[in-house]
Amino acid sequence: SPTCLGLTDVCRVVFFVCLCVQMWLFLPPRSWCRRHFVTLRRGGGLFFDRTPFIALLENLRSQAVLSNRPRRFGKSLFKSMLMAYYDVHNKGARFDALFGDLAVGKARTEDASSFLVLSLDFSSLDCSSVEALTRSLNAKLLEGIDQFGEKYEEEVGALSFASDDGVARLERLAQHLQERDLKLYVFVDEYDVGVGQALDKPAVHAILTVGGEGAERRDS
């Protein structure tokens, strides 16, 4: 039988539709649907303040934080906001321009503007086979580390690596920064896309899944 909506439900639907229409009519396209926090803020775009979550995340005192929100739920923009917040390049007037009128601008944490930020994007991994996934992940690591070196050359100096292995370079980078008493924050975007595609491939699934056939073969 058809479901009848109550008056409260109808009002909620009408309110939501009116809000969407107002955003469509009165906000310029550049003001929304952005994934880059700095571009959004500098362009005067619409940003719903999510900075109160920064202190909550820091209070977790966790070495790694995993966001499992659904796709199109603002994870990339939130990640971009965190990158801008912790980036050592965003200090003083630059920090105030980005965060001054937001909640965290009035109560910034001790870790604000104190990290070198490494960004990794796994949105276009090749998951057709184990070998392709390995090559693709390695290329993504090398690309991210190269961009990091260019951005922070003044802080870390010229980086040179003896290996083309992405994991080895990442370990060497972490050691290099530790020797100079510099803090590193690593952000990974679109990890769920690559992992989801990989798990759809039986051969890759066997390698990645704990207790899978791939794990059994390695243990034997």
C-alpha cells in the first residue's frame, strides 16, 4: 500500500527543495561543488564550516584516521581543508584569510600550520591485475613524493633517492624529515575507489584479503 507522508515530512521536503532552488538561482557556480578548500575560500564560495571537527580529530590521538563516509559526501573537500590547516606554509595572514572567520580561527589548535603535507591521490589506480595494481600504486607514490619535494624544497632541501621503489622512497623521506626535526602529515584521497575496484578482481582480492588464497600461498 502507498505510504502517506505526514505534515512534518511534507514540510521537510518542501524546505529542502526550496533550499536547493535558492542555491541554484542565487549562488554562482564557482561557489559550490568544489573539492579544493583554498580555491573555494579565495573565490568567496559557499563553505559549511566543518572546522570544529579538527579539535575532535586531534583529541583522538590516533596515528591514522580513516573516513568511511559514502561517496559524494564531502571527504575530498574535508581532506583539502585539513591539508590547508596543517600546512606549514599557511601561517599568519595567510592562515587568517583561510580560517579567520571560521570556528577554528577563533580557537586554533597547537598543531595548526606545523606540518609538511604529503598528498596522495589513488583515484585512477589500475586494478586489472596484481602486477598492474603494484605498478600503479608505485607510480602514485613517486608522483606524490616528487610534488612534495618541489613544494617544500626550501624546508627540506633537494631530495635525492637511490631507488625507484615508492615505499622505499617514502621511508627515506620520513627518515630525512625526522633527522631535521620536521613533522610530516600524509593525506590519501580516493583510497576507497581503488580498493573497491581491486576487491572486484578475484586474483587481486586473494592477495589483499587477510586469510585469502594469496595469503595462504605466501605462508606455505
